[in-house]
Amino acid sequence: MPATSSEPNKRSNGNATLRPPAASSAKASPSVPDPLTLLVDCLAVFRLTRLIVEDGILDRPRAWVLTRFPGPNTEFYDDALPTVPHRLVPIPGSRPRLWVAETPTWLGRLLECPWCVSVWCAAAVVAVSGFGWWVWPARILAYSAIAGMLHQHSD
């Protein structure tokens, strides 16, 4: 039986009428990325974390923040004590004399902790991974992470 103009979405195969599958009105749940995308995103998180916590390219901004909001490992030399409202205590037996904050700040703790920073980097990567523009920065960071790891193991 041929399809009529009043029913454009129906097709007949002789006995049964075939219809295209109905579009689901339910919202799609977030899907698990394929293994390669997952690997690239993990390497991007690793690289962003290292960039924020350790790499020399961000030494000046990191030092600026840690001077104002010291962490537990932020050390100050005798001749370069910051003029901030944090009470500093000397490290016993250090030569030259080093000082640390008596009560470290939460931001200083965050910037000195790779585990802590990686959680926030991972959250950012997950948030932007659905956007098409994220593919190129993620690949660049992943390649940089691999190159850095290879360089460390080649020495």
C-alpha cells in the first residue's frame, strides 16, 4: 500500500507500516569520552596543574600571589620580608635565615598543592571539553605533557 500525502512519514512494506524512530524527549546524559579523548584530557589536566604549581613561566604571578597569601611552604628571606599582614616565624637553624607564615592561607595552600590544583583543573577541563574549540588547546597541552615527561626520563 503506497504512502498517502496525509501520512508522509509512513512507509509500507506490504504487511506492516514502518515509521522512523521517534525522537526521544528525554535529555541525553553526559557520555563517557572515548579512550583517546580521555587520555588527551588527562594529559591536559596534568600539564595545566604543573603549569600552575611548578613551571617557571608562571613564577612571577605565583610569587605575587604567595607573597600576599602565603602557603605552608612559602619561604621568605631575611632581606625580602613582605609587608603583608601575616605573622611570620623564623625557621630554626636556617642559613640564611628563612621565615614562613605562622598561619598559611587557603589560597597559598591551594597553589602549593598539585593534588588540590588538579581537582580544579580537571573541573575546568570537564566543563569546556564539550565545546569544539577545546580540541586544539587540549592537544597542545597533551603534547607538551608528553614531551616534558619524555625529557625528564631521557636524562
